Amino acid sequence: MAGSDVILGIVVATALAFDFTNGFHDTANVVATTISTRALPPRVAVTLAAILNFVGAFLSLAVAATIAKDIVDQDLVTTTVVFAGLVGAIVWNLVTWYFGLPSSSSHALIGGVVGSMLVAHGVHAVHFDGLAGKVLVPALIAPILAFSVAGIAILVCYRVVGRLAPGPVNRGFRFGQVLSGQMLALAHGTNDAQKTMGVITLALIANGNLGKDASVPTWVVVSAATAIALGTYIGGWRIIKTMGSRIIKMDPAQGFAAQGAGAATILAATHFGYPLSTTHVISGGVMGAGAAKRLSAVRWGVAGNIVVAWVLTLPCAAFVGGLVYAVTRVFGGGAAGPVVVAVAGVALLVYVFARRVQRGTAIAPTAEGTRA
Amino acid sequence: MSPLGATKIVDIGQLAQVIEVALVAGIGVSIAFSLVIRGVVRADEHRRGRPALATAHALLAVAGLLVVVAAIGFGVSTMLSK
């Protein structure tokens, strides 16, 4: 087996690992409000979301939005650059998951690739205007827009159903949450599984296994769909706890307003080719639904931590991506560097997992969302 | 950065469309679904004593439901066509 094939194998495995973290990290945002208002039991909510993420991955196979398009010079992207970027994204996803902070996996991936490109080729390989237009501005717009939409939506909802008996109203909004939550999960599957497919296809093309105009192989579609669905099924319980109960204590109407406004915002933006982060939209929606009822209902300290995590996502993932690329270069330009980093990463994960097993599971699903 | 530079980076027209449609769709779906709930609950309350009012509320619920179904259809078609 040639050295390039070894790197390709590592990139494919790392991309699927990133897809798995994307599943449990980002889809947690989608199911959190559904779980916290008891619209669905936790395990049912994540299972449905997993199925819809899997289905969503098959709905649209356009790989136009390959990684970091218009943000880095695509001709300079190598399999090692992609590998380092993926490691940067995975590390940031795991760090933010550990602290229960919802952050964008897509921004982490872009950050990782930008960092490894900076180290590999210098500043000329990064299109900073694309970075501002496609990442920074949407990151600012998404939460503010969702905050406003959800805030107005919840006020309207309360106005329309205000004098009705709370029992049937809550049952109605819980049903609405099931619908809007499943729409969000489907949208997430069509968006995020695509990115992994794009990464693997790009690596296959770069390695000469596929022609430049080749379509996505079926095994890539199935493996990416499976990885994101499995990650979703595992459930990012720490993030679910933050989104579902730590920002605001929400009622079913607020949950519906946050999710419904979130789904409408994401799909409206997608319709106009302006991709917004699911994480940013739902977080903004939850804060908006809480603040519209009462400003003090929002735990602004928790909200502030989430915003800090968003701000840090790009530079931190870029730092790790750049560092990983530099480490791989210490071992030369062949497969040795990626192999060493991959083995070290897996060994570290096994060590951390073994420590957690020794201590016992700290986070588990319950009817209220999670138990710490 | 000059205002012209900022305009180059951000497509202001596209952004305005996103904000407009997100506001209309997000708030519209919430109103429609709230009307479904209101219509169903009120129709049930008036079912025996005031059948005409119950029918009017049921129609309101159906109208709201049609808007919600249309919104779901728009969402799915958007996902399929991107």
C-alpha cells in the first residue's frame, strides 16, 4: 500500500469520526427543547433525530459546498491539510461538548482547515474576504435574527392562546415541537452529512481514486449518513442539558417558538443560498423565546459562555489544525506524521474513556433531559 | 474597511431577503399553529351549545393547519432542491 493510500485511509476514518462528533454535538441542539418540555422522551427524541439525519443525508447529494469553499485556495488543499483540519474540528467539538457548550461543527471544520492551510502555505492560501462573508457575518446574523423571530413569535403565540386552558394548549405546542424538531433534524442531515461526504470525495479526488467530475460514491454516502446518525443516537447529553434547561426554563410554547422560528429561519436562509449555523440559530431562538417573556428569565451568564465559545471556535480550531499540521511535518511529507497523530489521538481517547468507565457515567438521559 | 468593501463581502440584498423571509415565515408559522390550537380548543368548547361558533373555530383551525402544511412542504422542497 502506498503512503498516500495510508493517508487517504486515515483521512476517511477521521472524517467519519468528525461526522460522528457532529451528530452528537450539533443534533443535541435540535432535540434539546423537545426533551426539556417533555414533548418526547429523551431516547425517542434522539432516535427520531438519528433516523431523520440518516434520511436527510440521502436527500440532497450536491457536493457544491465542499469544505471551506471560497475560504481557502482549493488547489492547495492536500489530504494532510484536510486531516489536520479535521483533527482541529474534532478536538474543539470534544472540548465544547465536555463543557456542555453548543458551538458550530461547521465553523470548527472551517477553522481547522484554515489553520492547517496557514501553516502549510501561508496567508495567501486563505481568502479572508470569503471567511468574513461566509463565516463571520452569518455567525453574527444567525443568533440575532433567530432571537428576534423567536421573541416576536412567542409573544404572538401567548396572545393567540392566552385565555385558553393550559392543558390542551401545552399538548398542542408539544405536538408542534415534534414536527418542528423533526424538520430541523432533517435539515441538519441534508447540510452536515454533506460536508463529510465532500471531505471524503475531495480526498479521493486528490489521491487520484476518483476523477475531478466524479459523483459521490455510494459507500461514502452510506458511511457518512451512518456516522452522523450513530453520533446523533448516542446523544450529546451535556449540550442537551445546557440548551434544554440551563439557558431558560422553558414551557412548550417557548420550545415551539424557538424550534419553529429556528426551522423557518434556517430553511428561509437555505432557500436564498445563505447558510446559517443550526447551532447559532437554535441558541438564539431559545434565548429570544425566554427574553421575550421576561428578560431575567434568561441565564445571561450561561448565554455569555455560549457566545464566548462561538467566538473562540474559529481561532481555537485553527490553532489545533495548524499545530497538527506542523507536527505531521516533523515526520516528513509521507504518511508517518498522520499515522503518529492518529495513533496518539486514538490512544488519548481510549485513556480518557477508560478513566470515565472507572469513575462511572456522569451524564445519562432521564425524562427531564439529563442527569448530572 | 470601507462601506464599499463591506458591501462586497456581504450581499446586502440577499441578506435583506433572508431577514424578511425568516421573519415572515417564523412568525407566520407560529401564528398559524397557534390558530390551529385555538381553533381546536374553542371548537371543542362550543361543540354542544353553539355549533355555528364551533364550526367557525374548526374552519379557523383547518386554515391554520393548511398554512403549517404548506410551510412544511416549502421546507422539504427547499431541502430537496438545494
